[in-house]
Amino acid sequence: MEKRNNEILVNKLADKISVLSKNKAIFIVGITGLDASGKSKLGGAISDKLLEAGRNVFSISGDSFQFPRDYKENFVEKTWAIQHIKRTIDFKGMVERFLKPILKKPASIKIDGINYDSGEKIESNVPLKYPLIVVIESIYLFQPSILRYIDYKIFLDINVDKALSRAKLRSRDLELYGDAKGIEKKYSKKNFAGYVFFDKTVQPKQYADVIIDNNDWKNPKVEKGLI
């Protein structure tokens, strides 16, 4: 059976990461983009392909570093855009509790975060083997405090309308926000407003090693970078 374009892309990315990570004890891959751009799906596919090739892989989502719900409810900023950027992911916690510790090559690492859906605390101790490839995906990932830790940066480019249409189909969002109208209200007011502001002020694409047009997830197109 002929492989689809997205499968070909995943294979090429996995091969590229395998080459770049050769002879390195720790190699960190960062994937970012708008909500519903396909970060989790791509991160999972790359991780699976690397595992099939016999590599040690640890995959983690920025959602594991969500701020507690009571912090979010009491956090106030001038605009919803800035509020969403500053109160969603605890990037300082990501650095101090995960990125810095994992670079010391521990035998295991403790993950203590917040469940995105329930708001409950997550605690686990994950055993690690080296050499290790870490795949981390998150919104707002390409910022100064994080960039220094990422060895290979992937940006998924997608327009807001396409992202919204995907979000309306996600069961998780339907459970959280009730229906398509509830999802559109939440995403338009907070998520997309935050993304547009972040894109304008930080310009995360400039840091990417690879930019992928993922508006058609079956036929992704590489906009920047050689694979």
C-alpha cells in the first residue's frame, strides 16, 4: 500500500532526528503551534517511529505543566490574550522541574503536574534510559526561557479557521465547553487571541528548524527547513 504524505513526513522527521541525536546522551525535540494544529498527533507519531527504530524516547505534553485551576481563576491581566499566555502553561516550572533535571541524566524523573481535563494533580516517577530523545509539545513553547533547551524545533502552521473546525470535533473540548458554540467562544476569546498576540510579539516561527503547513493533515507541506 502506498504511504500517505503525512506518513512520509513522519518517517523523514524521525530519520532526521535520529541522525541529529547520534552520539548525544540527551536530545530534545520541541513541537509547537496553534491549539488543534496537530502537535500531539505529530509528537506521538514521531515518538512511535523512533521507538520502532529501537531508540529510547520520552514524550511529554506542555499540558502536564498547566497552572492549578485556582491560580488561573485568580490571575488577571489587561487582556484575555496576555492572560492566556501567562496563566496557561507554567514554563518556569517546566524548566525547573523537568528540563534542567533531565539534562543531568537521572535514572528516573518525577512528573508532577495538573490534569488538563479534571484539574487534578498528576504525580508519577518515570524510569529513563540513555541515550534519550525527549519529544515535548506545547503552545507558546518557542520563548527565550525554553529555546535554549531545545535541540530541534518544529512549528506547525495552521490558520485559525481550520484550527477552530478541528477543535469543534474534539471530544475533550466538547466535554469541557458543552457544544460547538461554547468551543468557538472559548477559543476565539482566549486561545486564538493569545496565539495571535504571541505570534506578533515573539514571532516563534523565526526559531523553527522546520515549519510545516498542517492545514491539511493528510498532506502536510514543509514551508521551511530541509528534512
